[in-house]
Amino acid sequence: MSNRLFQGVIHQMKDAVDRVIGVIDENGVIISCSELVKIGEVKQGIRDELAYTSEAVAIEGYTYRPIGMTTKAEYIVFVEGEDKAAEKTSKLLSIALGNIKNLYDEKYDKGSFIKNIILDNILPSDIYIKSKELHFNTEEVRIVFLVKFYGKTDMMPFEMLQNMFPDKSKDYVISVGEHDIVLVKDVKPNTEMKEIEKIATNIADTLSTEFYTKVAIGISTMVDNIKDLARAYKEAQVAIEVGKVFETEKNIISYENLGIGRLIYQLPTTLCEMFLQEVFKKGSLESLDRETLMTIQAFFENNLNVSETSRKLFVHRNTLVYRLEKIRKLTGLDLREFEHAITFKVALMVKKYLNSKPVKF
């Protein structure tokens, strides 16, 4: 925020308000004032007095009030006097400068610019024009994390993540909902996804240990052009949504590791239902009991290896062969054959996807 912008408004108000008025920054320094000689003075202890309130506080002949309606405000206004008139003037000054600051940030703040891009609130042709205005590098390699918070927290989710990534020139923390926070982060070219996932793991672990907060994190692919951030944000959203269906035990899901689950998620439910009807005889999938389904899962996890699967399940090899033969008779698919196994695996995922969809009446 430009100090000159504040000073311009204060100067225009000087004649209308027959008192000394001004603004203090986050360091307690007077950055704008109707009496120019006071600019640069330090107001000790004022920020501490206003740390837990958004109301006016009268101290040593002046009335102070944060700009905005939240605590921990970046700027504080002050008005000469401790009477009702000073309190009212401080409120008017806070509202006026707060609105001006918001409009200024909307126009010149890089975070607001990034938010408009990921939410598709800016035309592609305007992105490059705005980038030049803000001296924004359009071709940095960036990645998008969507952090979804679960349950109530003492701190605001935005503040938690902002504290973890304070470098506002490289990392942009953006609130896109009450419980959804986006982190747009610069990364080095050719960074491996394992390194990206480590960052997500550190975020989840820190929020869990320090704030007792559970989160799910969706990770986009890397993009090297600013206009692709909207697509990256959608990828992070899809990662979380698909993860809910196919990766229920994971809280960190990357878009590029979704595999066939991503394809299934984008299919119409009617097409999925037709696929299941074509693959299985009527009711054959539903006739498989829990033990049989666990056997199938173990067989897939052990790469269709009969010996290894029987060892992991602590059953005789012949017992496993008997179960696989039973599955073949019920469904018509022999899981020992690669093509049949693929069909069955996809069918189970399609069934899981259909079960996750809400029933429509």
C-alpha cells in the first residue's frame, strides 16, 4: 500500500476535520498525518493495546482504531482527542481508508491478481497486460496446492498457511472458501513430484501437530505460464475429489498420479452403468462376499502372482486357486489372465465411483 495514497486522503480531510489525524503502520511508525512534522514518529505500545480488539482505544490524548474489522490489522488510524467526536471520526476514517485500501489492493496486489486468474475472473488477453503493470514474471514454473480444512480451528485457515509461507513475492496464499485455501508456489524447473509431495506432507504435518487440524491436499501438475494457473487449480480440485473415491486412505493426492481413476471420474454415470452390465452377468458382482473381494484386492496388489498372494493371505496355494476359479464361474472373468484382470480392476473402480455418487430421486 502506497504511503502517498494514505497521505493524499489525509491531506484532503485536513480542512474538514479540525483535529490531528493520521495512520500508523505495522511497525508503529506514523506514515501519514495532517501535521507533516509528525510523519516518521514512532508510537510505542499502540499495536499491543489494539492486538485483541477492532474497536477504538483512547491513549494519552489520542483515539486509535484498526483499519478494517479484524484484529491484527496492518494499519491503525489515530485522531486527536479522547471524546465521542474523536471516536466517531476514527470510525469514519477507518472505514474510508479501509475501502480505499481494498480497492487499491484489488487493482495492484499480486495476490488478488492470482486469485482472479485461478477463478477465471479475468480475460486471457488481460492477463499479460496486468502482468506488465504489476511487473509479474509470467513464465515462472509454479504449482498449485488446494488445502481443504476439516473441522473447526482456533485460527483462520488463511492465517495458518500464510504464517507457514510468509514470502509474498514467491508464494501466494489465497482464500477461495471458508475451509479451502490455495497455495500457488514457485518451484524449480524439472522438480520431481516426490519433492512437491514432501512440501504437501510438511504442510499437513505442521497443521496436524501445531494446530490439531486435519486437511486434505490436492496437488496440480507444474505449469510454466501464468495463464495455465486456472487449469492447475482445477487439477488440484479434481485430485481431491477423485482421491475421496479411489484413495480414501490418503490425505495428499497429486493429479498426475490419479491414473485411471481420473478417467473414470470424468465419465457419465449412465456410461459407467452400461459398462458394468456388459462386463458382469446380472448380479454376479453383488454375489461376491467380503472374503472373496479381499482375495481379489490382494491378488491385484501382488501383481497377479498366485504364490506371493497365497503367502500374504496365509492360505494354501490350492485354496487361492479354488477361490480364483470360483470368481471365474460367477463372473466369467479369469483373473489369472491379464486382460480379464484389467477389466475386473476397472469394473471395481467404476462400481466404487457409482457408489460415491449421490442417489437422485
